[in-house]
Amino acid sequence: MPISNHAFGAIEASVYAPEVFAQGLPAAQRQAHGDRPRQPAAEDAAPLLALEGIGLSFGGVVALADVDLSVRPGEIRAIIGPNGAGKSSLINVISGVYRADRGHVRLYGARYAQVPTQRLARLGVARTFQNLALFKGLSVLDNVTSGLAYRTRSNFAGQILGIGRTRREQQEQRGRADQVLEFLHLTDVRDRLAGTLPYGLQKRAELARALVAEPRLLLLDEPMAGMTAGEKSEMAAYVRAARDRFATTVVLIEHDVGVVMGLSDRIAVLDYGRKIADGTPEEVRNDQRVIDAYLGVASGNEEGADI
Amino acid sequence: MSAIATQLSPAAALPKWLAPLLLIAFAYVVIPLIGNSYLFEAILLPFLALSLAGVGLNILTGYAGQVSLGSAAFMAAGAFAAYNFSLRIEGLPLVASIILSGLVAAAIGIVFGLPSLRLKGFYLAVSTLAAQFFVQWALTKFSWFSNDSASGVIDAPKLSIAGFEFDGAVGRYLFALTVVVVLTFLAHRLVTSQTGRNFIAIRDNDTAARIIGIPVLKTKLLAFAISSFIIGVAGVIWAFAYLRTVEPAGFDLDRSFQILFIIIIGGLASIRGAFLGASLIVVFPLVLSRLGGFLLGDLFDSGVLDMSQRIVLGALIILFLILEPDGLVALWDRVRRRLSLAWQSS
């Protein structure tokens, strides 16, 4: 899968193109989505996720100040910024780990002062973490299967005795997990303990755990942090393939500007908790404030390098 | 990968359930034939009761990651509940009274598990101490629990199921063995189920567990309930089958620590570990007293024995924490792998 065939002008065409659904899941699997909106993306499509006037501070330190952000269905939306710009805080506000002091989060039109973390999976939101958050004591397969735990209907007594719907439920969940493992080329390590995998594979396994629930919105907190250049482009390819196959919307935080430029449809730039730019990679690349605040040293660096 | 796979192939050729099944058959058929009453009374009965308590605590601490220092309180709750059920409800079958007393222990476990919704690690451990002190205090303070007996020590009723009496050491051993086998099998099924995997998920990363939609609070309380149920039944075995008396003093903080040591030495998050740890804890003082008596003669009186037990046990725990944090189970698996490798190459 080539990384940068996203011509910047052709973003609208690539988002939710008909072939996305053609490549998507078989009908049987789509059932779980219910009446997922399938409107074609356009400039004025209702945002899947919108942040409105988000403010957050820890003690006297302002982490986020009056941040607005809108994410359209089906796009890959990047949030970049220097260290301490508030990127992770933003993801934590979206996923309800933090409660914003001001403003609110709009998810599929519903307004939340704090997104209910416990119901996040049911709402169709999945996320990964900056520092690996796999369950080290479980196998890769069990980790990925646990991404479906919120759907489990059987109770512990039924599971102990193996009666009722337990067996069928378990088989179905394992089947789904296996499909995702195959999709991300993790089948070889499916029975290994997650804690024993090399770093890059752990990151990918975490992506698999988030993807198995086929989320409508996927939040990736630095999915490529600490990876080699080769691993980064591989991961970028997986992120795009996941978007195309599961028709999901991706919000991702990343340090590596080069990877982000090629991968995302739109980019928001944070600096000291404020949004200083928002637009297509091309617009962001040419934005003087971004160049001043963040890309300054890299303005002549078209290949993209770590900043 | 392939190297590891070939290493394990001889073990993999045997079905997994074969070894436990052979062990159970041995325990049911061979041991009653060869054992004497000392073996049953002094070794096997306490071993079975403590193993079961270890299995229960391992579900809570090893799998779900919630440290508890209140195990002996749940054992006491189970023992006293069973005593009172059989005393006050005429004609209640023994099995029903055991299940009911497990449920009583589970309810108490849920109550004292509530702090786990806000507390973690050491803070939670300290708050479970409240269970330990409260239950022991209540059982001593209110003589109703011990049927107003003057000494607070009461005789346990006879063990009989459907008219069949489990008399004598062998009978009580077979009774305890059956309860332990059944509950251990169910515990094994639990920890390999989705609920068991949820326990591990909460232990390893509770934020991630919450985000992917595992009901963290409910799962924690479920771990407390199931663990306390098993520990409560272990208390019934301890009092009814092993000591044949019920008294609060036997379920003090020392007992809680003993059970915690069992799972640390045996191996956290392992059913087998509870049995290995319990066998060490039970057999080790006996070996020490024999060895001490043999080496030092009369110098080695009960005071010295008690002290040396504590010292050696303490040193052993420190050694385990440093050298083999995964416990006897990891040691056992490593030895077995070496042996099978040696067997293969020869």
C-alpha cells in the first residue's frame, strides 16, 4: 500500500468513496453497526465529532484554551503540535478520561460536558494510548478479543458452566478477533503473551484491539511514537487500510510531521494549548504561524523528519 | 518460535487434562490406602483447606490484582455461617449449608470490596484489614454467633451427606478433597472465561479496560464476591473437617498473611500455584521441626521452632520475590521443560 497517494486536492473524493463500502465488511458483520450513517462526505457534512470551546487547566497550568475542532465522517484527522501543546489532553477530553473545565464535546450530535468513558465502546469510539496499554498477562488474541468485552451478554456463571449462549458468543468473538489479527498481519503472534512482543508489534496489537469493535471513531494517541522510519510508514499504511476497510473515522496525534502530511486529510495544529492552524496538509504547511511556532526548522524539509 | 514449539512438543502430545486427572485419581484411590491418620490430620487436611483459600485469594489478588489482607475474615465468616446454619435450621443438608455460608462470605466480601472502587494497591490492602479486624471483633463480641458458648470455642457438627457420615480422618479427608476438587475445577473454568480475562485486564491496565467497555466496578466486586465465596468454603473445611472446632482466634491476621504468602510463593495468577504454595507452607514447619530436633536435639524446643519458622519463612519469601517473582509454578515449569528436553536429546 503506497503511503502518499492522497493528492491533497482529491481528499473529498477519497473519503467515503463507494469502493470503501465495497471493500468493507460482509453484510453479516455490518449488522452490529445498526443504522450507521452513510452520508457521503462533503464540506458541509455534519461533523461526527465536534469540540466546542474546550478549556482545561491543571492547577494554574493551562493545558487547553478555547479549542474548537470538527471531524467529518470518514476522514483521517491529525492533531500535531510540539511537546506539551495539549495533544494528549485533547484525546483524553474526547474519550472522557478528563473532564473539560469549559466547553463541550459533541459526538454524533449529542452534547457531553464529559464523555461517559464507561459507555465509550458502546458509542462506537475506540482509542489507543501513547504509552502501551495492552494487557500484558493476556495473549494477543485475548487482548484483541477483550475489545469486544462490552458486547458480552453471558454472565460468569454461564461461562463457568459453559451453558447458554456462552460458547457461541465466545466463538463469534474469537472469529472476529482472528479476522482483525489477519488484517494487521498479527496471526503469527496470536498466542503469545502481549507483554513479550517487540514494541512495534505491541503498538499494532493495540490498534487491533481498538479495531475489533469496528468503531465509528478511532482515536490514536501517537500510534507511531518511538518507531523506526520503516515501522512508521508501515503503521501509516495500516491506519489508512483500517479506515478504508472498516469505514471508520480516525483522529490521530503524531509528532512526525512528515508521516502526518502524507496520511491525513486535515490537520489541526496546537501550540501552548491553543489551536493555531487548521486545514489541509497543504494549507498547514504554508501557514506562517505554524512555520513560526512549530515547523520553523523544518520548513525546507519536504521529506519530513522528526521534529 | 519454532524452537520453542519443538521444545514443548512432548508435553503437548499429552492432553492437558490428563495430569490433573491422574493426580485426582491418585488422591482418591491410592492415598486413602497408604495414608495414616497423621498424614491426614496434620498434613493433608490443612493443606486442602489452605489450598482452597489460596485459590480464592488468587482469583482476587493474582488475577484481578486487588490486594487483600482479609482472607482469614472471610474464612471465619464462612465457618461461623455454616455452624449457625446447621445449628439453627433443622434438617438443612450439609451441601446447602456450605453453599449458603459461601454466599454469606461473598456478601461480606462485596461490602469490604467497596473501597476497591476508589482505592488501589497498598491503600486497598490496608482497607481490607478493616474486614479482618471487624469480623474477628464481631464474632468475639456477639456471643450469639457462637451460640452463647462460654469459651467461645464450639464443636463443629458431624459431616454427613444424605445419611452417609464422613467419619474419621479418611472420611473427612475425602469430604474436603471433593469440595476442593469441585471448586478448583469451577475456578479454573472461571479464570479461562471472558470474566477471568476481564479480571486480568483490570489488573494490567484499568484505564484501558474501562475505555474498551469492561464494566470495571462490577468486575471488581464480582472478583471480591467469588474470591470470598471460595475462601468462605475453605473456612468451612478448615473448621469442620480439619480442626473440628470453630473459634475466632484461628482466623487471625497471621492466617491472612499465611494465605497471601501461599499465593506469592506458589505463583500469582495460577491455580496450581495455590497448591504448590500451600504444600510448602504446610510441610515446611514439619520438616523444620524434624530437622531441628535431629540436628540440635533438646535445644530445639517449641519456642525455638516457632522463631526459626518465622525467620526461615521470611527469608524464603524474600528469596522468592527476588529470584523467582513468578513463584514455584514458574520453577516447576522450567524444571519440567529441562527434563523433557533432556529426555528428548537422549
